[in-house]
Amino acid sequence: YVLPGEVMEFHRAGQVITVQAVIGGKSQVFTLTNLSSVRRRQDLGPTGVEDMICLSNYTKISISSKVWSSAVGNTYTGSILVAVNPYRMFDIYGLDTVKKYEGQILGTLPPHIFAIGSAAYSRMSKDSTNQCVVISGESGAGKTESTKLIMQYLAAVNKSQSNLITEQILEASPLLESFGNAKTIKNDNSSRFGKYLEVYFKDGVITGARITEYLLEKSRIVTQAHEERNYHVFYELLAGLPEESKAKYGLTSADKYFYLNQGGSCQLEGKYDGEDLQALLSAMQVLGFSTQEQDTIFRILAAVLHLGNVYFHRKQLRHGQEGVEIGSEAEIKWASHLLQIDDEARNERVFTPLNIDQALDARDAVAKALYSSLFSWLVRRINQIIHKGSRKTHISILDIFGFEIFKENSFEQLCINYANEKLQFHFNKHIFKLEQQEYAKEKIDWQNIEFQDNLPLIELVARKPVGILHLLDDESNFPKATDHSFLEKCHYNHALNELYSRPRMSSMEFGIKHYAGQVWYSVEGFLDKNRDTLRNDVVELLISSKLSMLSEMFLDVRLSSENKTLTKANGRFVTMKPRTPTVAARFNDSLTHLMEGMAKCNPWFIRCIKPNNEKAPLKLDMPCVLEQLRYSGMLETIKIRQQGFPVRLRFNHFADRYRCLVPGQVPRADGESPRAFDSSFLWSTFLSDDSSTSVNHVSLVKVGTTQHIHPQEHFIKHLLQLIAFIPDV
Ligand SMILES: Nc1ncnc2c1ncn2[C@@H]1O[C@H](COP(=O)(O)OP(=O)(O)OP(=O)(O)O)[C@@H](O)[C@H]1O
């Protein structure tokens, strides 16, 4: 197999080349004199196994050698692209590559992310059907980069006369990355929210787009683990704003803010925060954000930082009650000045005896509400700008937070991992369930392929009435419930479920056996995080702001939790206090909505693979890679794609298209059904008995046929070449 490496030196006179390769985690240098054995990675060509289903043996070994040989790039499994993150940008995403892949049929060129973009775009244009590119993989595997590359491809091939809307859609990405991405221990640019981007087309032209956001990680705004950072935008602001602007917002440097310095270092190697602020400002300009909107955004960000530096002293109140006194009046003054809240109104409203922990929690709750409302406002504002024009068909791209296992896993990880389970279910449904149901329906002689069905896990987490998230919701609506009572209920209902584990000690956690591994969730803070309520007096205070943008944001917050007047069947009105939807309930609803939307689209899957856990360039850590291939079901996928019939051709389509390949005089199918035609003249002539089968209205073809040393191989190759030139009708 082929080893990936980097050319260190080339002695033209001596025709000697020095190559460095990383083998088993160790860097080694080779001197090669046989230059014909050296090939550019992107030219690995048909002799490399680009399509995993062409592997003669889908054992772990052969898969690993394949992935190794395509460390820079990608490999197909049917219409699933397996993309290995090289952790180094290669010059393979330019306009020349776009042109190369544009309009090409999947599989005719070496695997590339643009091939999926091209296939989705062609299918949408040809069939007028909606397409969905589902990008999955663990944190740091390359989902966000893949999303951007697909979008870049679509922007380049769309036939629009004006570029403005396309440019605005493209600029929405860096803007949301600034506000929604952060350094984690797994990924320096980790998306801390899920994103579903629908790009609308009319006659092949991009007319608009819409972004749906999922569950921004709020806890990061007020706490960060060691070696992690808060959202990029804060550091960008402090590094990039001129001194006079910083003075206007009362800001100094990142290390001075509690909300920014908890992770240790405020710097991120390889990221130039100051320059990124300029990119953010230009993105805002392209999107048409007004100066006033930009100013309000910066005011809110600065106010959050000031709030983080507010501290309290213990104070004995009358009647022996414990209370606190603000020890940093200046920070409070700055926050209220920036948010344009009347000082008197502030003093009047926020006055409740709290202990220090409660006071800190209250402070953090305001900071989280400010930032997350700002984030939702940004998404809504971007949508106002880009969600327009005719919406005939769309290509959507799903980039949702990757599966996460940390040392400490909390409510956020449960939601993220549950979302990944739903995605895996969607994948299984398309690749295994629907496929095998089709074989059964068509009565094809078929040995069922087992796959890891994760439905039981989804039920454990979300099935009514005792799924973990439902138990959490019930407890969240109980004023006296605690994290402990919630845990007790989980143990009581699920202790016998083999996917559920109780801790050995009496620690406050439960374990879940996810498809990607066992995760222990610590339930401390689950109820508060799920309730996510902001005190009414604080909401009212923020509504009273003279900044109309801020005031409207919190009017929306009030609206979402207001009493509703409902009409009864007998015509009388009753006022009901509905349960405010919890975070888990809203997240579950939005996931269900997402899955329903995706189910109506033709799917394309991109499985991103993380090459190692050290974020090291061009280093392939085999156990790490194999583990991802294993749990994502790739072994079974290769099997079903290899043994099954993933290529579907309608009889008449097939007959019309390949009639020209039959040597000699071929009778037209006059009076005869196209099915009879193709059976007698094509399949039986060229393909071995078990490589295809004909059912009601389609021919099902195996793909692995190309592998056999048989005259058919020549035919298939010839056929594939021809396919490349025959317009895809
Ligand atoms: N195709 C690529 N070429 C070069 N580098 C890449 C590529 N894809 C990803 N990377 C590198 O890997 C890093 C992590 O990728 P990315 O942020 O896309 O991961 P992710 O799967 O979206 O992770 P998360 O779930 O944490 O958001 C990128 O910042 C980039 O440095």
C-alpha cells in the first residue's frame, strides 16, 4: 500500500528524493531513488482503492491500509465519503479543482469533498429534488471545514449573475464561528452549537439560504475548563479593537477578565485574534449590519465581561439573614452604562437577599442570557438578510456538534451525544434498514447484515414517559426536586437496562453505552441547566434598556414564557400557565423537526475521521482511526455496499443509455418492454450472474464487479469512461 509522506528534498541532478513519513506515530526519513514509485497524493488514481467497497477484504487491516493510503484525502463507501482530516491545509480546494469535479459522476474522479458537492448539485438540478449533506464525526474530525468546503463549491458552481447573496451566505460562516466556536481540549475551533444550513436554488442559481442553530453551549460563557477558552469573539474584540474603542467600552486585556482567563492561556497558537476581528467586521459589513447594531453587539459583549468581574462580600442582614454586598460597584456601573439601564431602575429591581453562591449564580445567569440571546439574535438577523428569493429546491448541510466524551460530562454532553445518536439512526436507516427492506420486498435472496441498531439507546434517552430526558423534564417542573432526586428516578427506571449503568460508588452520575462508547454523566446542575430560567425582574430590567435591540431581545424572552390565553371548547376563555418549555424539551423538538426535514431530502453522507488525538498534522493513529470506523458502522457499511446492490438503474433509463455498448445490430425494444431488452442484451451479456438482479422496475447492480479479473472488468471500465461523457439524464 501507499505511504503518505512529505517531500523534504529533491536532488534533480541525482534524481534522489528525500521523503519524511510518520509510521506508527514515529517520524522516519526515506531516501528514494526510484522516482516512479512516488506519486502526488491527489493522483492516487484508480490503482489505489478509492472506493472502500472495492476492497477485496474488508477486515480491519485492509481498511486501515486504505485509510493510511489516503491520509490526505477521502475515500468513498458507496455515496458516503469518508474524509480523513489531515490537519494541514493542502492546495486542493481551488477553482481548478472545482472545475475538475463540476458535473462529474461520483466515482469517476478520485474521492474529494467537491465530488459530493457536485453529486448533490447535479442530482438537485436533474431531478428537482432537495438534497441533504449530513456531515458527522467526533469533535475535531473536520465537519465545520467540510461544511465550508461544500458551501464554497456550491458558491463556485452556481450560475448566479450577482454574487452578493452568495457572498453574504459565505460570510455568515466566519461570523457565526466567532460567536459560536471556541477552543476546547479536542479542537481549537470547536463549534459549540449545531448548524443546519439550507441553501436555496432556482434554475441552478443560489437565491438565498436559512440557518437553524441548535443549542449553543451556555456554560462556556461563564466557565471554561483548563486549556479551554470562551467564545473566540471576546478575545478577538480585545486583541483587535483600537485603544480608544476599548476605552469607550471600559475594556482592557483578555487576561483581566474572569470569564476569559479560567482556562489558563488566553492565547491560541496559530490564531490571530486581532486579524480575525477585522474579518468579523468585514463579514458584518458584507451582511449589512448597521453601525448601531455593531455598537450594541460590542456593548453586550463588554457588559458580559464586566459582569464576570463582579464579586460579592458576605453581609449580615437584619433578622440574622445572610446577604451579600457588591464588592465591585465600578463593574456594575460599566455594565449598566453599556446596556443603557437606568441606575435607579437597577437599584430598585435587583434587591434580594442571596448568599454568595446564589449571587454568583444570578450574575452568571444574566451573563449567559445576554450572550445566548445575542447569539440567537445574530442568527435571526443573518436569516433576515439571506433568507429571501425564490425557494424552489435546496441543498442543506448539517454540521452538528460531534460526539463528546470528556473527563466530566454534563447536561450539554448528554444533549450533544443524543443528537449524534439521532444522526447515527438516520444513517443506519438509510444504509441498512431501508436497503434491506427493499431487498426483502423485491424477494432478493439475501443474507441479512447485522448492524448496531441504536434505537434502544434513543428510547432510553428520549422515549415517553420515562426516557432520561422526560424524567429530567418532570423533575425540572417540580419545585422541590433536586439533581439527586432526578438521579434516583433514573436509577429506578433504568437500572435493568443494559445500556444504562449505575456508578459503583454513590457518586452523582449515571453511565450510558453510546454507539461511540460509554459515557458517564455527572448530574450536578442538570435541573438548573434544563430549567434555564431567568428571574422575571431581571428580564424586565433588560427590557427597560434604552438599546432597542437589547430590549427587543428580552421582550422575546418574556414572550416565550408568558401566560397564554387559550380558548376552551365551550367558547369560554381560560388563562393557562403553561409549563415553560425546558431546554431538553425544546432541543428534542428541534431535533425531531430536523430529522423530519432531512427525511424528505436525498441524503449524502460525509463521515469525518479524526486522524489522532493530538491535533498533529499528517499523523495517522491507527487505533484511533479504526475505533471511529468501527463505531460509526463503516465495516458493516462496506459489507452491505459490497454484497448488496447499491446502484439503481431504471430499466428504460438503462436501456436507452447503454444500448450503444452492445456490439453489432441490436434490435430496438419495439413492442418489447425495456426490461426484456436490458435483461437479454446487457446484463446477461456483460455481467456475471450475481452482480446484478432485476426487479419490478429497476436493475440493481453490485459495485464490486469492477474488481474481478474478468472480461467484464474491461467492459465496466469502458462503461465508466463512457458514463463520464454521457450527460447525466
Ligand atoms: N480538510 C481539511 N484540511 C485541513 N485541515 C483540516 C481539514 N478539516 C479539518 N481540518 C483541521 O482540523 C480542525 C478541526 O476541524 P473542524 O473544526 O472542522 O472539526 P469539527 O468536526 O467541526 O469539530 P467540532 O465538533 O469540535 O466542531 C480545523 O480547525 C483544521 O485545523
